[in-house]
Amino acid sequence: MDNFKEEVVTRKGSKVLSTVYYLLTYVFLAVFGIIGMIGLMSLMNLEFTLGAVLRALLGFGSCWFLWRSKDNINIEYEYTYTSGEMDYAKVMGGRRRKHLLTLRLKDAEAGGLADGDRFNRYQSMQGVKKIDMTLNFDAKKYFIYFIREGNKHLLTMECSDEMWDMILKTNPRLGA
């Protein structure tokens, strides 16, 4: 029988600040779009000055950057446990989902609560790639240390105790 559990981690607390950032992004998107259009209209009138080119590039470049980064304001992480494997995904703006990692838990070297000496020892190791999939400072955090293709990785996540117990049943070394 397959074991399955899925959790979504969202930022706790007030959504007012992220909503304000999101609205300001659209305001600046409109402002830079207008600046870009002014520069483009100057270029269409055959006024090839440095100012017109810079206005068009700055305006449209800023619009593109704001459009790509607006979804990073509202981020969620999705943890999925399925019969000994963990899948991690990042959901941006509630619309775009990016698969980040699939981890076979039998291959994990160590793990546990991310608040003790054991975690600090792995975190201070040289050459460890740190993967932080947490959003809340005050949440209970767990870590998993694993080696993939010769590279050391330290994954930090904020899953529930129920999911962590399922992980420990798959690989008891993580709780030692």
C-alpha cells in the first residue's frame, strides 16, 4: 500500500504587506510601461537620440523584470511524500508551479530538528549546498542531509510532525 501525504507551506501572519507590494508592482509596471512607450514613440518619429533609446530600454526592461518577479511576492512550498520519496515544489503567485527536487529518503544520510548542534555541524561544513524551503521564522523546522552525484546538500523544511514521522519510518537514521 502506498503512503501519501501532501503539505503546503504558506507565509503566516499578515497578508497586508504582500498585497501592498503586489499592488505597487502593478503601479510601477504601468509607470515604466509609459516611460517605455514614450521612448518607443520618439524612436518611431525617427528621433534616434541616446535619451530615447535609454527610455525605451529602461522602460521595457523594467516592465519585463517586474512582470517576471511579481509572482515571487506570494510564494508557497509544496511537500509531497509518496512511498519513501519526497517531492518538493515552489508555487509562485498561486499560478506557476516549479518542481525543485525529488529525494529518495533511503539515500539521505542524516536529519532531524533544525535547532541543535547536529544541524549546526552540517550547516557549517564546507562545500554544502544549502536548500532552504521555509517561509516562517518561528516554525518548527527539520533538516535532511544528503549526497547526490558527489555533491553535499542540506535541505531545511517546515513540515508537520505527522509527515516527519512518515519520513522517519522510511529512514530511521534521520532521527538518530
